[in-house]
Amino acid sequence: MRQVFLALGALVMACSEAAWPPELTGVAEVTSVGIYPSSTQMAVGESFRPTVAVRDAQGRWMENAAISFSSSDESVVRVEPNGSVVALAEGSATITVSSAGKSAQMTVTVIAAGGDECAGCWDY
């Protein structure tokens, strides 16, 4: 029984010398950013929120990663801070989403509100 107590005592002493709390190592780093769909068509006045995927080296989603959005032409398409894309005028713009130096792009084509979304379709 004395040997059991000595062994437990040695174990406790070994554990107490370790740093507490343990340091976190291998903090996840952003390795890829995606935006889906990669292109879309909207009518003036419409809005939608694309899916953004920020992943680490193991392919895990990084839900709390800081991201930013920009539009190549804010007179055509504006991006809200929450990622919602708003169509303002006819034309085309590229939306860029970025996180930790990685980025992805999406092309948005804006057509007139109530316009013929089936231009060139067969009329039966």
C-alpha cells in the first residue's frame, strides 16, 4: 500500500510541475475562402446573402473567422456588413470576400426590375 501512495505522490508532483493551463498550440489558420454561388443574376432592388466558407488546413469550417466584403462597382451592387448583396442598378460587378489574406470572388449581373428574365427563350 505504501508503494501505491508513493507512486501517486510522484504522479501528482510530476503533474504539478507542468504549466497550467496548458498552452494551445497549432491554432487554426485560414487556408481557403470560398463564396457560393460563383456567379448570379439579380434584378434591381433584389438582395440575397451568398454562402461564404472559410476553412483551415484540415478543411474544417472556421465559423468565427473575421471576413470582409467589397464590390468592384458600388453603384451597381452594394454589399452590407453582414454579407447581403443588394442590386442597385443594371450592370455587372465582382464581389470579393476576404479573410486572413485569402479571398474568393463572385460575379453579379444586375438586370432591370421586372425585365424579361427569359430573353431569347422560345415563345410557345
